[in-house]
Amino acid sequence: MSQFDNVSVIAKANVYFDGKCISHTVVFPDGTKKTVGVIFPSKLTFNTGAPEIMELNAGVCKVKLPGSSDWRTFKGGEKFSVPGNSSFEIETVEMLDYICHFVVESSCCAG
């Protein structure tokens, strides 16, 4: 995905891990949110609330996903999924450009 149209962007940056990860929140007309950001060279552990899909625009990283003892390598053009209420480790050796898609679990509503 190279462009988002008809969205709102939260101006205040999300800054984590002493500036090693910086993103901005993008809000879509239907209320869903994504973050668009960068992770500078580092080894970090992220905690998730909702399920996430990490889509990599550029860069290379190694990731240890929940329940796995193995590190997997991902690069620009690839993505990986992380379950909600979990954590994952990520290691970058160059700047990683990413989009984090927050997966909204559908709920049925009565009329």
C-alpha cells in the first residue's frame, strides 16, 4: 500500500523506546486505525493489545513471534501477523519502514 486517501492523521507522534520507534496514527473513515512509522536499528520487545499485521515497506528485520523460539527474517514487501494480547521481539540493523494494521475483531450487533 503506497498511499492512503480520505483519512485523518493524528499530528502528535507516537514515540517509543527512547525514540527508536516513531509512528503516526492514521484514522480511516470507518474508524479503523493503522500506524505508519519507522524503527531505527535496535532490538525491541513490543506488546500487543489487538491482533496486528506488520507490513514492511523497506528495510530488513528479524522477528521472534509468540510461541516460537526461532527468529525469522522479513524484508520490505513482506508482512507478518501477531496475535492480540501477546508480545514479539524484533531486531533491526537498518531503518525499518512499516505500516501496522490493527485487526478489528468483528462483533455482531443487534438492530
